[in-house]
Amino acid sequence: MILYLTFPVAMFWISNQAEWFENDVIQRKRELWPPDKRQELEEFKERIRKQREERLLRAAQRNS
């Protein structure tokens, strides 16, 4: 019975020790999203934002 109570509490406590996993998480994020890809992503977001603004502007002009 003690195992049923101890195991979940121990897993919760371990998973909340951020300093144990912080370096691994940062390294993994840098591997997945290097800075050059981040720049490409920002450029893509900017293009999408401009297209959306142009579409809304055209729709507003048609409705006026």
C-alpha cells in the first residue's frame, strides 16, 4: 500500500526538479530549432501577417 502512495509522489517530485532537466531541455530545443531556422520562421510569419493584412484591407475596401 505504501508503494501505491510513494511512487506517484516521488514521480511528481522528480518531474518538478527543473534544474535536473534544464540543460537537456535547452540543448534539445537548440537542436530542433537552431537560430537560422528561427529566422526563417520569423520571415514566414511576417509574410503570412502581410498577406492577412492585405486580404482584410481588400475585403474592407469591397465592403465600403
